[in-house]
Amino acid sequence: MSVELGHYALVLALATAIVLSILPIWGAWRGDRPLMELATSGSLALFGLVAFAFAVLTQAHLASDFSVKNVWENSHSLVPFIFKFSGVWGNHEGSMLLWLLILVFFSALVAIFGRNLPDTLRANVLAVPAWGATAFPLFILVTPNPFSRLNPAPPEGPDPNPGAQDGGPPIHPPLPFLGYVGSFRRLSFSLARLMEGRIDAAWARWVRPWTLAAWTFLTAGIAMGSYWAYYELGWGGWWFWDPVENASFMPWLAGTALLHSAIVMEKREALKIWTILLAILTFSLSLLGTFLVRSGVLTSVHAFATDPSRGIFILCILVLFIGGALALFAFRAPQLNSGGLFAPISREGALVLNNLILTVSTATVLIGTLYPLLLESLTGEKISVGPPFFNMTFGLLMIPLLLAVPFGPLLAWKRGDLLGALQRLYVAAGLAFFVALVFYYIENGGPVMAVLGLAAGLFLVFGAVSDLWFRAGIGKQAMGVAWRRLVGLPRSAFGTALAHMGLGITVLGIVAVTTFETEHVVEMKPGMTAEAGGYTLAFDGMRSAVGPNYTEDRGHFTVSRGGATVADVWSSKRLYTARRMPTTEAGILTFGTSQLYVSLGDPMADGGIVVRIWWKPYILCIWGGALVMMFGGFVSLSDRRLRVGAPSRRAKPVKAALEAGE
Amino acid sequence: MTRKQKRLAIIGGGMSFILAAALLVMFAFGQSIAYFYMPADLAKTSVPPETRIRLGGLVEKGSVARGEGSTVSFAVTDNENTVKVTYTGILPDLFREGQGVVTEGKFIAGSDVFVADSVLAKHDENYMPKEVADRLKEQGVWEGQEQTQ
């Protein structure tokens, strides 16, 4: 019964969304206040309906109600509670519902907290996402529907994909979704402003929190996804340049570019047309990501929804939204006059360079991802574009960016002093080079180029520190004054420094792990030992175990260093009984930021087993850096300058007082 | 420098960066694209040794043999032609006889054995790598059901 209520709520949500997507815009155009007010109440109602539908589906999953097809396909009564819960969005229909829920949740937030936005802007800003909220329920209702029933109800489900049964998926898909929806929100601000024909610094200030939030969540999503692939797939790799990874990475790159160009726009009113175009592109890349993941047009580890009708539907949404946004852009762009002029060597110039490199590298990733698809549809030839392509193009293009990053914040607006920035950075550069050499000496090995890579990463970290150092005037001012100046810096300055520092840490991790990593594939029998990263692993033998919905063969290893036992680790091969599906559960031991990664292969006829042992030095820096970037994002987000309508909130009481006095 | 010259310099710089990136992409494509072949294709055309390709098909039943250490040899077939493959390393969990597989590697000069350095078999028990499924359907030897997941 309740599932039908959920279905009904979703149909009502669709109807609400259609009303919400038309009337407020009409009202804003006509200057009709009640129609504009509809946007607020409509957004809240929409959120209520979608939340109800989502709650109903969740309830069906938690109660293992196998009469619901979606539950039957994706759950099993023996699955632990947390995976029943994540099973709600661990499948195609549920994840679309989650997308929708996040979308309308943000709308509801704007409806509640955006009271101080101008009326017409608020109406438009709430109406634009309603177009998306129209498309998605339609999509969910028309293509296979999560609320459809099975008759007769089967007693048991086939179990969700075992790969999805671990700590990652409960939080992994929602994070990129938050990012995608954030970019949708930003697009709606852009479009709403374009409709009014007013793109100015105020616009840049309104979209900046959304850009930042989208970027922060996407950073988290990508890092989580990468870590999930690393420990779950048992291949020891952390980035595969898989189409789905690229699908979330491209909006991240474009979003990073947007974050920077929006600063220019906010401070200097320049780069308007470019910033709007970038907002549209970033959003398009997010939608493209959804399309690639959902349609199964590309072979990928994530291809779990290969239904052509869905692909075509998303493609239609894609064409409609991107086409519409670009058309509106083309219509309004000539009316946008560009602002401040600047010299090539200046803060603006540095940000333009950032944008140039980021968008060009986004384009190379896009070409590499879509080229096989294009070639196949044109000539029928099947090719694969693998990691070497991306490493060569993307890797080379990133080098100038990494070297330029520390200079950016040290250059002044309008006309910068490159020599001055160099003078301020030579300590950081020298220190980076020295530390990199020490690193290289300690790890003794690898190509000499690694020193430069490590130095680039360290330069980013030290460069970020020196930015704060010089801003506070440490060394020039008295200690007390410098401290007060440091504390008094805007939060966004700390955000910038943290994000750049995080990038440096990630680069450091990537270079270190690719250079110093060792891999051994050995056949081991109980009692044998293997060496990796200065540790000795003794294989003690295999043991069988039974879990709630799987059986496993576990190998036990005792790890020692210099004769003393330091740890022990289990590595196993699992067989999920319901699906007869084997998985590898790698044994991972962490030492500081380095890890020992043990993965089991096939048993041999003579009682031995193939064991793959990796020593992954400093690998945790890769995700640690992403965490620091995220933290930078949040710090920047808390800057009071960025709160929606912060200046007008203060202005209001005055206006109210004036009105009262009249 | 006048303002016009400055602007030209900026645009020129940007353009040359984009040009360099485009050349880089073209060069990288030439270096690192792997074409996809089925065993039947290899009977018709010959691939020069040391060229990276992807070879896909079904793992022939009864062909998997373990050699020294972690070296495995097996045969990839499309029921028309069969190619012997050797691979050193750990096979993916879902590698099974009679199932679809995609291998990447090259032929060594003077030998008709394909030396693979990566073997992909995907997540789902009735999953067939897309390239393999398409071609098997074309050749009419497709036996699996449509993917429903």
C-alpha cells in the first residue's frame, strides 16, 4: 500500500514541478507578485513530496519488501542493515530519486533562506531547477519505475553487487550528486540572471557559495571513489582513467576553473562572458557524466544501468538543457559589457592562465573519453584509449599549472610584479628542492625526474605557506602585529592557501607512489616469507570463514621488521553465495602515510597460492591532499562575504524603519 | 607595447598553448591507442609484432593452464578462430572458462602467442565486455541473455 503512496507522491511532485517551472517565470516577467511568491511555497511542497517518495522507497528497502521490484533486484534479506539502506541509491532508479531529492532540497533551502534575494531573481532561481525537477521524475516514472510491484512476490532477492557492499557506497554516490546538483544550482543563478540581462559582481557573489559547495562535494566524491576503487577492486590502483572517473573529473576541472574566473568577475567585473559560458559548460559536463554513467555507452567498471531507452532520455535532457542554456547565452551575451582592463602579469592574468590550462586539459580528457565512441559510430572501428594517453596529455599540461599556482596569490590585481613574487618565493622553491632531494636520497631509487615532481608538490605546499606568511608580514612586523594580521585575514585567504596546499600534498603522494612503489607477485606456501618496503611478510596459511551472505578463504600474514613482529593482516577471497560471485578483499596495513597492500590470487595445484604484495609509500597523501582541499573549500565557504544576500540583510531594517516612518 | 600589441600577445600565447595541447593529443593518440581485435580478425589481417592491441573473445573451455609462478596461459576464441595468450599476474576474480574476456598486450616477433599485460573480466557474472558482446552478436554466436542489470 505505502509504495503506491510513494508512487502517487512522485506523480504529484511531477505536477508541482511543471507548475513551478512555468508560473514564477511568467510572474517575474509580468511583475506579478503572487505568481512569484508561488516559487517559494511550490519549492517547499516539491521537497515534501519528493522526500516522502524517497522515504517510502527507503522503508521498502529496510523492510526487505520483495514485492517491490526495485527491492527484489537490489537487496537480500541477509544483507547488513547499512547496505539495505545504501541499496536504496545503489541502483539506477534509486540514485535518480536521490539526485532529485538533493536538487529539491537545495531549492527548499533557497526558498527558506533566500528571502532577501530580489523577488524576480528568487522566482527565477527557484523556477529554473524545477525544469530539472520536471525532467527527472518523468524519467523515473516513464523508464523502469522504482515503485513497480512484482506479482507474486519472490521470497528472496538475488543480493546487491558485492562490490557495493562495503563502507564506500553509502556515502560515495551522494557526494558527486551533491556536486552535480550544486552546479545545477549555479546554472540556475546564471540563467535567472541572464533572463534579467544582468550579470554583475552581485551575481558572482551569489553563485560563489554554490560553486564552492559543488566543488567541495565533488572533490570529496572523487577522492572517495578513488579510494573505493583502490581498496575494493584489489588491483592496487587508485585511478584508472575509467570513463566514469573522467565523468566526475571533468566537471571538477571545469568547476575549478569557474571558481577562479568567478573571483575575477566578483572583484574586477571582468571575464563576464567567459564565466557564464564556463558555468554552462561545467553543468553540461555534469549532465554528460550522468549520461555516460547511466547509459552504458562506454565500457566501464560502473556500467550498472545499461538500458538504451534511459540513455536516449538523458541525451534528450542533455540536448534540451545545454542547447537552451547556450541559446539564452548567445541571445544575451552581446549585452554584457566587459569591465576592468588588466596587464598580462597580474592576478587577473594568473587566473586567466589557470582557466586556459584547466579548460584545455578538461578538453583533452573529454576527447580521450569520447573519441572511441566517436570513432566507433563513424567508422565502426573499436579502439581503447588507455591511461598512457591521459598520463601523457593531462600530465604534461598540468606541469605549467602546478608551477604557476604559488605565484597567483602573490601577484597584485591589475598590474603585478613578477620579480617581486619571485623574490618572495625563492625561499619556498629552494626549500622544496632541498626536501625533495632528501626524500629521493632516503628512498634511494627511481628516475631523477621524480625529484622535480616531488619538488613541484612541495613548492605548492611551501608556496601556500609563504603566501600567508607575507600577507601577515611575519618577520617584518612585530610578532603581536603579525599575529593579529594573520588572524584578521579573510577566511577565503586561508581557504585558498589550504586548497593549494592540498593540491601540493596530492601531487606529492602521486609522484611518490608512482616512483617508489614496489610490487611482488609470488607463489607462497605456508611458512614462506616475502619482503616488501623493508617489511617481511610470513604466510601462515589459509582458513575458511562464513559471513552473513558470503563464504571466504582467508590468508593470514605476520608482518615483521628487523625480526620484530609489528602487525598481522588477513587477505581474503570471498564468494557471495546468492550470486555465486567472487571478490578479492585485499589486506591493507597502514604505516604512517604508507601502506602495505596484500591481495590473493589463485590457489595452485601444489597447495601454494599466488600472492601479490605492493608497498605503496606515501599513498595516503593522495586522499589526504583531497581532504585538505575540501577543508579549504569549507573554510572559504564560511567567509561571511559569501553568505547569500549578506549585505542586504543588514540593509533591511533601515529600509523597514524608513517605511514605518512614512 | 601598445594595448593592441599586448592583447595580440595574450591571444597569441593562448592560441599557441591550445595548439601545443592539440599536437600533444594527436601525438598521444598515435602512441597509445589500442585497436580492438577478435580472433577471427587476426586470421584475416596480420598485426605487426610489438603493436599494442586489445584482444577479446571467450576463454576457450579447457584451455587454462598454469605455468611457472603466476604465469597463466589460455586461449581466446570467437568460435571461428583461436589465439593463444600468456599472462603473468593475478587474473581478475571473474575470469572463467567459457566467459567473455578482454586482454591487452602484444604479439612477440616470431611467435603467434599473444602476451597480455592486462586481463579484464567485468563485475557481473553474466556481464560480457561490450565490445565482445557486440561482435559475438554480429557473428551470430551470442548465447547469453541481454544484460538486465
